[in-house]
Amino acid sequence: MRALLPTARNASVYTVVIGLAIVWIVFQLLNDNYLSARNLSNLLLQIAVLGTLAIGMVMVLVLGEIDLSVGAIAGVSAATLAILITQQGAPAWVAILAALAVGAAIGLLHGTIITAFGIPSFILTLAGLLVWQGVQLAAVGDGGQIPIRDEFVRAIASTYVTPAFGWVLAALVVLGAAAVRVVTRRRRIRNGLDVPPVSNEVVAVAATAVFVGVVTWVLNSYFGIPWVFVLVLALMLGCTVLLGGTSFGRHMYAIGGNREAARRAGIRVKRTTIIVFVLISAIAALAGIIEASRQFSASNALGGGTLQLNAIAAAVIGGTSLFGGRGRIYHALLGALVVGSVQNGLDLLGQPAAIKNIATGVILVIAVVVDALGRRRRIARGATD
Amino acid sequence: MPAVTPETGGRAFEPGLRPTLELSRVTKRYGQVAALTDVDFSVSAGEVVALVGDNGAGKSTLVKAIAGTHRIDGGEIRVDGHPVSIGSPKDATALGIETVYQDLALCDNLDVTANLFLGRERRRAKSALLDSEGMESQAKAIIADLAAHLPTLDKPVSALSGGQRQAIAVSRAALWGSRVVLLDEPTAALGVAQTAMVYDLVRKLRDRGLAVVVISHNMADVFAVADRIVVLRLGRNAGEFDPLTARPDQVVAAITGSDAIGGAA
Ligand SMILES: Nc1ncnc2c1ncn2[C@@H]1O[C@H](COP(=O)(O)OP(=O)(O)OP(=O)(O)O)[C@@H](O)[C@H]1O
Ligand SMILES: [Mg+2]
């Protein structure tokens, strides 16, 4: 909405984008196949789950909380899905809704306990991690995994939009972006506010069109846009509107920025906190469904390992603050792209998991240091957050 | 300044009726500390009451009790004569009571407009979406009204000076207050010109028919703006003065307890 020029506020975004560009160039120099349509398409499939979890993580971080149990919630959700489909013979849509509902219920429980007793979310969700991993192990049972044969569920993470329809989607995205600018501009003029020159708006829309066009063209030159990527983008869009365009989102930022000020302004802090935990858990459940679709099964390892730490890393690397009150939904995608690009590149070079973990950890430390330095600068200027 | 006593009112607003806000025998404890003991306090429509006292006298506690951030442990609060229970800031704002807190209650990560409308965001017609443009334009008008010098309205308030932040807090109270406005040391961080502006605004609010309570340590300001001066000492009433007849040293004596003057409670 603001000018295109880098300002203090979005400077960090440029840092991340430049970092991503460097990662891509380095890996491309090391391996010719890195920037191939095939590998980029794979990259998008690989970061779908991470990106989904990171979207939820951005929301709790903005609120000034954290959730360490999202991986385990994804695991429980996937197990629910597989049990209902494979063992109970339920239709796919029933199983999917049930898996999402289980996630939402877990979030309701977390949020209620956190707000009722004033427990740090860090501790409660750490306990939740243990509990839900236990539930996942018990639910999946001795076999270690439950296969999923349902065609629809399997299709979620392994089918592509036809190239023609891909172009239609791309056109819709560009038209939507243009429409938002036009509407915002009209509303600003009607309210007597200053507006950027028309040329800026045209350039911004043109840049969006070129970017979307290139992405679509690259993906169409392989199998097309993965459906799961469309799903993640739709989720991003919904959450972006929620955070940036509604009073609920505004209240989330207020609580993350200054809890007491939010309370004094009459914001229902507890209710908002509970709802956000319901949302992040439902989103984690969605991530579990996507991962089950990728693996064609629900295993007892699904959602485990470094996945949820990577989700926090992705949110923070993308530019969301660990200290609350600062973050945007697109940070999730940006951060997931950085983490995914590094891991994918190291995979291509045949590096072991050890190196991938170390690399992700180092990037996370860099991102957190940048975050902390920014916070220190703000405090030095007299801010009290 | 018209020469009237607060008891007879004298402004254009229902003089002689019962006070807009009335506290009787209010008590508040923080654990072992008795911050307020049997405090009586009242303020009427179209009246500015200055609440004075030494550090720790209980002024902020009294304000927070009225504003709903702290519950009182005993006593009664009446608004327009009706007993009310103020259990949360929402209860207070619903009664038309607005507060500028001594420890400013702004969200540093939000911009000026967002802070002005915090908790009361405007929505677009028939939708859940924020009316950002409408709020920004209204915020512009309010800030211009206060003649506060703010660089931009769309920067996080963490980028503003202490005085600018205070101006925002005062504007917010002025924007939403419909019955009572409480200002806890609103000019503590302000320069000479901005202080004069805030007291100008206080008079405007009074002339609009609001009941205004101002806390300040500056006797000159207190005498310049108040219609009545209420002194608290160690959490108890320690006297009430009419600025037209009382002398500053009498008020100071009541504040410090160094004289037998006062004790009108
Ligand atoms: N949150 C709290 N917890 C415990 N004690 C408190 C708290 N807030 C205030 N007090 C105590 O209550 C008493 C009254 O404090 P209050 O803040 O109301 O004083 P004040 O008159 O506003 O002083 P100042 O002029 O310094 O602002 C003091 O003794 C203080 O130590
Ligand atoms: Mg005080």
C-alpha cells in the first residue's frame, strides 16, 4: 500500500530477498540443475508443509506467544485422517474435517489453559508436544504407519493445475492485486488523504504481473502449478486479510506490542489469545493432512524431528519478531523459501542431514540477531516494547 | 476566567445537579499497602478538578480504580447518581470514562491512527474489514485540532518523542470521552507550548460539558486550570481548595501535611 521505495519498515524484507537470491545463485553455481523448473517445482512441494506451519507460527509470534507443539498436532491430525479413512472407511471429506476439528480442539485446550492460569505458552506447548506425540504414537499403533489409499487425499500434494488453468489463476492474482490498489486509492482520495503517483501504482502492478508470469511460466514448463501451492497461497491470502484488514488482526498486533495497553483499550486479550491458538492448531492440522498426502500414509514420525523448529525458524527468518507485535503472513512463505532452498540445495549436493541442520541453525541465529538488533535500536530510540 | 465557584457550577451544563462521577469511602489495597483509605471524590459536568498529592499519595491508584484497570476493595462509585461496578476498562469506557495513564498505554508497534482507534476500530459498511482510510482521515483532523506536531500518522509510535506520544494519548481520551476524562500527569513530558495546548484542550473538554480530572505536580498549572483542587495524602483525603480563594502554599501544606490546614474530608 505504501510507496515502493525501501523504508525502515520493509528494509528487512529486502535483506531476506537478497539473501534468498544469494542462496539461489550460489547453489546454481554449484549445481546446474538447481534452478531448473523441475527442481523449483519440487522445492515448492517440499516447503508446502513448512510454509503452512510457518503461517500459523507468524500469527502466534505476532501475538507475543509461541507454539512448540505444531509438529505433534500435525502428527495427531494425520493419524486421525488415516484412521478414519483406512480403518473406519469414512469418506475423505469427513476425515479431513475431523482432522481439522481435532487440531482446533487441541488449540482450544492450549489457549484455554494458557489464559486461565497465565502460563507461558512456551511451557504449555512444550508439554503439549510431549502429550500429543504420545497420543500420535498410541493412535498410529505398532505398525508405525497407517497407509492412505483414498484417491482424493493422495491427490492433494501430488497433482498439478493444468497449464491453461494455471494462467487463469495467474491472471486472477494480478487482477486482484490491481483491484486492491484501485480500491485503496479511491478510498484514500475520497477521505482526502494523499496518494502515491499513478505511475508508482502502475509500476507496482506491472512488477506483480511480471513476477507472477515468470513463476507460472517456469512451473508450467514442468508439470504446472502444484495444487498444494494454490492451497498454501489461499491460506496465506485469508490470514493476510485477517491480520491486516480486520479489527481482530489489529488486536493481535496490539496484544503482542503492549498487552497491558491492549487490555486498557478494552481489547479482550484472553479471548483473542484462545482464538489464535485454535487457528494455529487448525493450520497445523492442515499441515498434517498435506504431509500425510505427500507420504500416502500417517506415520508415527510425521511432524517430528526438526520440522516445528524449522517452522519457527522460517517465520523469524522471514522477518517476524520473536518479541511479539511485528510480523506479516508473507514472512512465512519467504522464510520457508529460504530454509527450503538451503535444504534442497544441500540435498542436491548430496550433503547429509547433519549439514542441513547446522546450516538451518546458523541461518536462524543470523535472523534472530537481526531481530534483536532491530529491537535494541527501537528501545534506544525510547520505545518501551 | 469567569469568577464562579465550582459548587454553583456557572457553566451552561445543568448546574446544581448531582456530580457526574462520585466516589465515596473508596478503599484499595495492594497486598499490605493501603493505597486508598476511605477516599471521597466527586467531579461534575463542566468542571475541572485537579487531584494533587505527593509521590505515592494514591492519585494514580484512584484514577486506575475509576478507569477499571484496578478493582476497588471497598466503597462505592456512582455515575450520574447511579451506583456502578467498574470491573474492567471496557466497563469504564462504556460509561463514557476515558483515561490518559501516567504510564502511557500506547502500543509502540502500531501507528498513530491505530493507537487512536485501538479497541474501537471503524469498519467499512457491511463488512468485517477495517475502514483504514476513514480512520486515518479522522485521526488527521483530531491531531490537527490539537495542533500537535507529528511527522506522519502511519509510522509506529515508537518512532515518536515522549511529548508526541503523550499528545496521542491525550487526543485519544479527548476523542472518545463522553462523560469523564481522567488525565494522570498529562504534561509531565511536555514542553511549554505543548503543555499550554493540553490545558487548552482540558478547558475545551470542560466547555463541551465533560467532567475533567487532572493530576499534576505543577502548582501554577493547577491553579491556572482547575475549578477545584482535591488533595490526597498517604491514600486519604487531605483537603479541598477553591483556586480562586486559596493560596498555593496552603495547598502545598496540605500535600506535605506540614500544617493543620485542610482535613475537610
Ligand atoms: N501495582 C502496585 N503494586 C503494589 N503497590 C502499588 C502498585 N501501584 C502503586 N502502589 C503503591 O500504592 C501507593 C500509591 O501509588 P500511586 O501510584 O497511586 O501514587 P501517585 O499518587 O500516583 O504517585 P506519583 O505522584 O508518584 O505518580 C504507593 O505507596 C505505591 O507504592
Ligand atoms: Mg501517579
